[in-house]
Amino acid sequence: MNENILEKIGYYLKNYNDFLIVGHKDPDGDAIGSSLALYKALTEYGKRAIVANTSKISDLYFFLDDVKNIVQLQNNEKVQVIITVDSADFERTNLDKKYVKDKILINIDHHPTNTQYGNINYVVPQAAAVGCLIYEILKFNSIPISLKTAEYLYLSILTDTGSFRYSSTSSNAFRIASELIDLGVKPWKIAYNIYESKKLSTLKLMGQAINTITPYYNNKLIIMYITQKMYEDTKTTADDTEGFVNIARSVKGCEVGALLREDKPNFIKVSLRSKDQVDVSSIAASFGGGGHKNAAGFELEGSIEDVKEKLIKAFSFLT
């Protein structure tokens, strides 16, 4: 914990009044949970805060009371301070450089590949989730944490640790989760809405995706994919695929699971997950993407088959 940075961030949270909070495009549970937690804490502290994103929010998160307050990023909001969460580089936020140049930019993140693009950078790669960092900021600066704020923080930690199953899970993550439960969070409520409340159409899409599972290198690499036709057949979208990559990773003997999504014709989004030793962020970076050691991704133009071939070659060291 860097107390100097925590104190500096606290200065702006307490002494400035107008904030814009932005997560990365295609936000996951960590980006949404940490964004909403900061938004809720600031507004309850008497500040004016806008929470924005450039992407449509998946309806998986519609059970959260404040998700309706996430607006489309316009790059013209009249604010003094911009806070980015869970965004390893500036481009992932879709903020405009001209828009931010006369504002204080605070970058809060846990990606080891973070480019330190803020005026203030609170980047802690060993943090299990950005929600852990937001919790530390609020607690250190004596900014009250309400039940709603606590629920959003718990969501952040729960999803980015894969229900406390990933190698990023730490004793600190458990400690913070415990303190959030002491504030009134009901773990079953968050877990039910994230993991046990899927639409029938989502399960049908999952079934089609499971049928594509193909092993390589004696099950060490597992690839599954989703095509445009699968989306059409099941009346689903990319928003319905959160967590699918973990199905590939769960195959016995698997060291790396990959999900290839044809979100647009001839445009593939690749999600990678590894169990322990394999650093998938380095592979993602070689294709222009990034992420964490055990969770990363990238995007490529081409067909499913083209991208699959490149991926198989990239993981040839698994032989």
C-alpha cells in the first residue's frame, strides 16, 4: 500500500467536486463494480460524479441498482477530475486526449502492462481486483462505504478472482471480502445473479460453443469458438458470452483455454485463460493485445480458422 498515493488521491476526492469515472470498453465485472463503487461513494459523499463507458453494458449486470446510471461516454462532460479504472492503457478507455489535457487524470489499475498514463497512477499488479484498490482508497481517506458501495466492490473482487479460484486470489482479497460482508453484503446474492441466473438463450449459445471444443498438444491447449451464425441461431450477442472461456480452461489437463468470438464478420476477439505457469499476457501482447499473466486477450481480422491456426502456432511451446 503506497500511502503517499492514497493520500494524494484522497486530496482530490475530498477537495474537488466534479468527477468522471470511466472503465475500459467491453467492461467486465471488475470494471463495472469498481466504477459503480467509486460513483456511489462519491455521490453519497456529496460530490457530482458521472460514470460512463463507451460500450453497451451486458444485461448480466442489470440487477445492480446503479447500472442504469452508466452513460455513454461523450468526451465533453464538464468535470475537474477523470478517474479511469481497470484500464491498462489510455486507448482502452476511448477518452480523447484533447478532452483530458486540462483535467486531473487518475489511473487506478492492476494490470502489469499498465502504461502509467495518468497524472496520478495507482497501479498495483499484485491486487486481485481494482475493487481492492478502490476499497483501500476509500478506507484510507475515511470516505464512508455504504452497503451499495460494498456490494459493487464485492462484485469486482468476486468476478476478477473467478469466485476466489484464480491464482490472483490473495489473503488480502479474502480480508477485504470479509470486511465487505461485515458491512452487510450477502455473497449468495451477488453469486446467484452472476453465475446462476442465465437466460435460456445464453445456455443454448453455450451448448453450441461447447460442441466446438477442440484439444491440442495433449489437451494442454483447448480452443472453442462462437460464430456469427451461432449468435443468430440463439438470438444472442457477445454480451452473453461472459465466462465462456472458463469452460475451455476447465477441461482436465488444460493449461490454456481460448475462446474465439466472431463478433463481426471477419473480425475475431480472442480471450485467453491459463491455470498457473503459462503467461498468456505475453502471447496476447504479441498480437497487439494484453492483460494479466493468467487472463488476457486480443483482436484480429480474419476468419475463425485463420486465427485458430495462428493461436495453435503461438502455443507450440506446450508440446
